[in-house]
Amino acid sequence: MKKFPIILLTLYIIYFIVLAINPYDRAVWFAENLPIVLIVLGIVWIHIKKHKFSNLSLILMAFLVFMHTTWWHFTFERVPFDFITNLFNFERNHFDRIAHFSVWFYGFAIAELMLAKKSVNSKSILFLFPIFTIFTVASVYEIIEWWYAATAWWEQWIAFLGSQWDVWDAQKDMLADGLWAIFVMILFFVLNRDKIKKLVK
């Protein structure tokens, strides 16, 4: 469906505008939504100028965008997620952990772009580069979060990190991003095995 990218972008803009109204903390909302807006602009630019992403890639990348936009309207611990929290008797709101799982979807788009542009001629590199990219981005983002939190007011620090007093939160987030990146690359290889056989040694 050729109009799907436009429909998806329009839905995001509407969703962004709605959730920009009266967020829990405007400063935190701005700091966390800025990188997501930049990601969306980057995807749009690549899609128009460099590579037409498949609808599946766009859907997968949209998960992070929409979930991120949701959680920073409320902040991590305040996202309405009580049903899951109570169902599994969790001690914290795990919406943020699920949202981190969505980061690995970007490995699919990275691999798709590399394959379409014939950037590599090795299956190993095609498989590993997106995984390493996700691990790196996840790690750098956790460092940025720490840096911002260290310079913010106490309440903004708590809201921005979203650790909910889990001292291993950053490490768990990075692990979630990386492990599921491996899974999505397996999925990519299964769905694109014919193209990979033709274009990659």
C-alpha cells in the first residue's frame, strides 16, 4: 500500500499533538520526545531520499515511536499499566521494559537498508552489524539519560530515568535491547532468505 507511510506519519503527528497537551512534566516530556522526533525525521528523510522502507519495517519502527510518545506524557511509572502489573504481581511498572524491547525492531530496518544497498557481502556482518548498532545506541542512550538526570532537579531526575529505584535498570534496559535485536535478526534472515542468498555470499 503506497499511502501507508503517509498514513502512519499522519497518525503519529496526531498522536503526538494529543499527548503534548498537559503532560506530567513538560521539561521531561521535551527532553525525551526530542530524540524521538529526530528519529522520525531521520526515517522520513531516508525513506524519501535513500531507501523506501517496507511496510513491515515501518510498522516495527513505529512501535518505539508510539510507545515512547505515550510513556513521556505520563512518565514511566505513571503509564496506565496496572492490569499487567497486578496480573503478574510485579513490584514496579514494567511498561518501560516492554518499550525497550521495541528498540530492537530497528535492527530489521538497518539490515533491510544494508541488503537493499548491497553494503555488505558477508552474511555474518549483515547479521551482526544491526545487533552491534542496537547495543551501542542503547548503551549511549543510557549514558545520556544518566548525564541529563545528574544535571536535573530531583523530581525530574526520578521521572526521566524511570528506574523506579531499580539499581540495575540501565543494565536490564541495554540487555533487553540487545537480546531482542538478536531475535529480530533471526526473523529478518527467515523472511529474506531468498534475497540474502542472491546478494550475499
